[in-house]
Amino acid sequence: MPPSELTAAVSSLDSLDGVTVIEGPFQHEERLKWVLEVKLQPEEIEATSQIPQESTWFVLIDSTYPGGSIRIYPAEEGGITATYPHQRLNVAGDEDTPWRKGNICVARYGHIIGRSGATGEPNSPDERLRWHLERALSWLEAASKGELRQEGEPFELPIFSTNSAPQNRVAFNETMESLELWRSEFGNWGFVDFVELTEPSDVFLTEEFRDEDDNVVYHPEWGEYISSHICSQTRGAWLLLEEPPIKPPWEVPETWSDLANLLEDSSIDPFELRANIDSIVEEDAFNCLLLGFPIPSEVGGSSELIHWQGIELSDVRPASELPGFRETPRGKEIAARVDLSRDSIRWLDSDNWAREQLSRRGHIQDPLREASVLLIGAGALGSTVSEGLVRDGCHDLTIVDGETLEIGNLARHTLTLPDVGENKAEALANRLNSVSPHVDVAGFSVSFPLEEDEQLELIESVDVVIDCTASNSVLQALNSCRWEEPVLFCSASMGRRANRLFYFASYSLSFPASQFQEEFEPWRLQEQIEWQPGEDAVPERVGCWHPASVIRMDQVMTWAGTITRLLEQDTSLGLRGTEFRVLESGDDGTPTISEAEPPFQDVEQWIAPDSEVSVEIPAGCLRAIVDICVDADPLETGGILAGTALEQTVARIIRASDPPRDSDQGPTTFTRGTERVDEWLREARDSLGIHYLGEWHYHPGGSAELSSPDRAQMNEIASTDEYGCPHPIMFIFGGNPSETLAVRAYLFHRNRDYEELEHIGPPDDPSRPTSSFDLDINFPNARVGDSQ
């Protein structure tokens, strides 16, 4: 029994004018479809057309109705037999089915029945079947009036039946530019050289077209993969028509006689042509005639390129076997006419492999698409960026990487198991060349920078340089190179957990490494602060202590695609123009991308009045120190300050430690202990890249002024080589933490001099005070994170 939804849908057809249910629904033998036999009687059928006033159809409905497909086929008896636009080739069906194979397209083309845009197919069970049959009635009316093809809609060729032909396929390379070469060849014929590919098998590509006098007419260009994957060569023939070989309503010739009749008003005789090209036909070989014709991209538009449709050539008996004929051109023509007149044309699958055709559904814009690209670094990010570029239309790519692929790399790399142990750049080039027949990717098993001569040769014609190594030495090498013409540079890298993308672009004659470092430095520190030692130290494999960031491939792919989009935008950068962007993914790891807030925006700054040394400390670090003071009150406390030197005269404090456990604390005294201090500093240096900068000290209920013991301690530190800090900094906090704390900062020198620093507020703040020796900062009593 059919499902109740389908039964109700069929019952609703009783009220649909023009539709009469003859039988069904009944199940087809395979029990995958329900079948409904109907009679269709549209209201407005053109009397002079081949469409009858009423016709019989079979509706095949998926067993999951209202889901699944609905197909409408003409009946073998009482159905239409011709093929129309927007219909599959309407040949006889299988022996066990009463319908033909020409199902009509009613759910795809909104414009053919007076609608535009999406077809708006309903999903409800009581409407969906009815909607399909309403559109079938409209389709028949439009077919009878010759209105199934509307101007402006995409041009589609009729279906060439390849069921009787072998599995061989023809691939050609035709563009709008090559059409201009062919315009003088309409009505002519000649020979074509084919090359057969090793992979994919049974594919024959057009290599060179020659006229009947063996002069080259057209030589299509192919990429690296084609030239390195040829297994054989063979010769065929071509014939160029002025228009597509289509007979009304929308069919291609089925026999050689059909083709001859279609061309009878032209100077072309296919049987004469067959006799002329008899010399290329060999037994047990790929024997092909390419039938070419111009086609537009949309109905009613101008011709834009040549389409070649392959025909398998069969043997023709020698003319001498026909009574009264010899092996003359006329005799061969008669033999071809006798042998082929009733033969079916064996059409071959034929596709345009032109670069524009393969990427017509989406590609990057021409400035990047046509650029010569140098990619440095074929690791996780580099391999994924290069794959995206090639699939988006970039065809000229050089990859440089001296490393080999290891088994641990496969978790986030586009290369595969057979490539393990191979050089990354060379293996990646081989893979990318197989992505498109128009790609030329070269891989070099070397590290950048190259030897001087090799480097010059490699970079002289490059338009775009992409660095995916996250290596400062590579950027410095790019900075030392100077191009004769401006180049679009891009340096891209991911954060430790791939939650951020760091992207820098510049259009210049050399890479501006110093500007990049200046822009990137705050983010490097931010990444160091956020990183928890040991959390990402996962070995690539057992027995190999080689820490690697725990980054997933989906994160790499997200950022790789983003890089391509940013590069595409930055092709419009002006000379010496730069762009630095930091993007972040969602907190839960989802690929929600947003512009990252710059780090270290909330910092306080002090300046030494004499030496002009500038000291910055994040407000969060200050709050963390206050938290420690709150916990220690009413005892003195203190700890270590660690950070980095941004420039020779600029220091940024990043972390403040708790007091070591062996510190001596009292209401009016504090001696900082040494337990685990070396370990803390080593961890800060090795894990975060920061080092000792000085001390901090708390005077509960007192002032923030420097005491004699404080000064003695700092002078000793400045003169002690163990600290490696000849100019240590000291921050002193004084007062009551439940109300306000005064903060003062001091800079000491190895010669036992010191300077009190002037607080000037956040850097680059026009409203900040010019100088303040004693700054009161209000902090809430609540805890604010740890001491960093």
C-alpha cells in the first residue's frame, strides 16, 4: 500500500484541470519508486507543433515522499518521442518499463513557465506532487510554442548519446581567444594530434591542430601534469561547422545520413570527408573525428568559444571491393557513403578543459590569479594555502622548502602516506600539478635563502611572495633581497593554538622586516603570556621529544582560506603600502572570525627623566600585584618583575611573581627569598622569552618612597652579574589597599646612581599628565587573576 501522504497527494489531482490519473500509484519492480500513470491535456497547445493535445506520462515518485525525487517520463505508447530543450535524451526505455528515458526538467528552470529566480518547490505532501504536474502542463505548452529556451538563460547543448561508444573521452582547450583563430576555418577540415594520459585513463587531449595541408592552425597550452603523464600519441581529424548540428526540436544527428541531411545546404559532405581522412584510421587504435562548432554562453548571445564533439571512426571497406570502383578519391567517397549511410554516429564524451571553463563557477580575481607566486614553507599552513590558491585558479606557483614529510605531519597537511619521507616542496608540487591540467607548480628541495645565483633566478619574475614559515631569518633574507619591480609580500602564521592568524602584507621592492617586527612584537608577547608551559608539548610520536602545537586541520583550513581572501584584497595595495591584521576564531574553536583587539592597550607608562628610558606595565599586571598586597597586608611583601626590552630604551614588564616561600616578611621589613627563583626565571625565559627586569615591593600603610634597604638591595642586584641586569627597575607600592595605593617606580644603574621615573599614563594618550612623581591608583579589593 502506498503511504497515506502519497495517497492524499494523488487524490488532490482530481481537481487539477488537464491531469487525469490513469493508474496508480503502484510500485515498480525494484520497489524503490511509486509509479503513477497520467494523461496530460494542457489548455494552450500550438496546433502546428509535434506536441499532441493530450499525451500519456509516467510519474516516478521516491518511496520517501514527500521527500526524494519526482521524475516525469513520456510513455512509450501515447507519449512524445522527440527531444526538447530541458529534457533528457528521449530514447526508448528499458524493455521492462512502459516509459521512455526523456524525463522533463520541471523543477529546475523557473523562467520557462513565466517565473524568475528560484523555482519555489513546495515541500508539503499535499502540494508537492500537484506542483510538479502543474509545471509539466506549462512545460508542454512552452514546448509546443518553441519557448522552452529563453534569451539570456545559460546555453546548454543537446545531449549527445554516448551509450554505443567506447569509454574513451576527448578533452580539448578552447577559449574566447582561440575562437578568433578559428573564425577563418569554418567549413574547413584538417588533422589533430592527440595525446593519451596515463591517469586518468582513456582520456585523449588535443595537442595540435593542423589544416589539410599540414600547417599548424592552433596549439593549445597545457600544464606540467599533462606533459609528464603521456602514454601514447595518435592522430585524428577535425571538421569545423558554422553552427551547432542541431535538428528541431532539440536533437543531434543519430546517423551519418542525419548529419549529411543536416549539412546539405553547406559545402560539407561528411562522406567525402571520411574518404579524405581514411589514411589516419588504424585497426585497434583510437580513431576520432572532432566535429566542432561555435557556441554562446547564453541563449541569444554571441558565440564565445568552439566546442568539439568527438565521433569514433569505424572502418570503411576498400573501394576496390565495390563492383566497378577503384581506390580513387571518388571511389573511397562512394565506399564511405555505402558503408556509413545507415550507421549510427558513435558520439564520444567530450569536455572543454580550458582553464576558464574549469574555474567558471568560482575563482580568485585576475591580479592574483595571473600572478607568478613564490611560496616559502610547505608545512601545514603553506600546503593548505597553496592548495587553495591552485584550486581557486592560480596556475604559476613555485614552492621552496628544505624539509621532508614525516608521519607526524599528516594530521595537518595536504600530503598523504605515499609522500612520507619525500621532500615537502617537491611532493606538494607533484600533487598540485595533478589538480588542474593548466597548473605549473615547481618544488625546490632547498631552504630559503638560496644560493645567490639560484635565488636571483628564482625570484626575478615573481609577482607575489608568500611566507608561511614563521621564521624571522626568512623575513630578514627577504628584506635583504631587492626586486626590480614591486612585489606583493605576505607573511602569514598562526598562533600557538591556531586561535589567531597573523597576517602582514606589503607592496614594495623588499620585505619591510623592521616594520613587521614592530607590528608583531606586542602579539608575540601576548602569545607568550597566554601560553601555559607544557600544555602544547605533545610529541609527534613515541620516543621523539619534539613539541608541536596541538592544531587541528580544520583550523588550518579556515586560516588558509582567509589568507587567500586577504591576498586577493591586497593586490590593490599602493607602492610601499602595508597591512597588518590579526584575526581570531571563536572561544569555543568554531571558525567564527573577527578582528582581534590589539594587546597591551591598557598599559601604564613611566619615563626616566635623565636617561629617557621608558617602562611599560600592563594594568592587569598592576592589579595582580595589588591582589598580592591585599593578601599580605599588614605585612610587607614583594617579588620579581620579568619582561622584555622592546627597544634599547623601552622595557615592558610582563609578569610579576609572588614572594618566594623563603622570603622574610614583617610589618616594616621584607627580604625577598631565593627559593625557586632561578627556576621561575628560567621558565619565564625559556617558555615565554622574557627575562629578569627588577623587583616590586609593598609598604603597608606607608609611603611608596624608596627606603635605604630598598636602595641597597637594588644596587647589589645592578652590580651582580648573576642577574644580568645592570639597570634593574623597582616598583614600590605604599598605602592602604582597601582604599588607595601610591605607586612609584625607580631605575637603578650599575654605577650606584638611580632615577625616579615619571608616570605619564598610557602611551600615546594625549590627555595623560606630563609628569607625576606620586600616582594614586584605585583598585577594587576583589581578586583579579594571577600575578601576570
